[in-house]
Amino acid sequence: MEVSELMSKLFKIPLVLEPQKEGGWTVTSPVLPELVTEVDNLRQLDEVVRDALNAVKELYEDMGKEFPAGLIADGMKSPVWFESLISAEP
């Protein structure tokens, strides 16, 4: 996959991880209220959010609703600033 093709599929989406009493986290986004999912292991976060995002995109298409253009990362034209959770040794 070329860099331009990869960048055209990247999205900048703020996420909120809310810890659950029974373990794991509920994942939501303040800019996409339809994005709601759960994850037990943070190593699976990328995969779980990707699946939820694809479901939201499909929902928008089915409803004829335009996906917010401001959430598409256009790293080929400007820098992309993002935050990430990184596991590191204490």
C-alpha cells in the first residue's frame, strides 16, 4: 500500500476510555456519538476502534449523512498531530 493510499484512510478521532468496574473500558468519541465500543485489553484498542469506526461510516452512508470531513487526516498536505497510548516499563 502506498503512503498516499494509507494516509487517505486515516482518521483523527478523539477517544474517551472510561474504565469499567468489572474490568476493561468503554470507548466513545465526543465528535462521533455513534461510536461506542468496549475493549478488555488495550492491545486490542486499534482493532476494536477500527471496527467501530467502519460501522459508524456504514451507518452514515445508509442514512445519507456526510461523514465529518474534519476527521479525515490529510497527512499528505499538512502535518498530523495525534496522541497515543503507549505501554512502557515503569
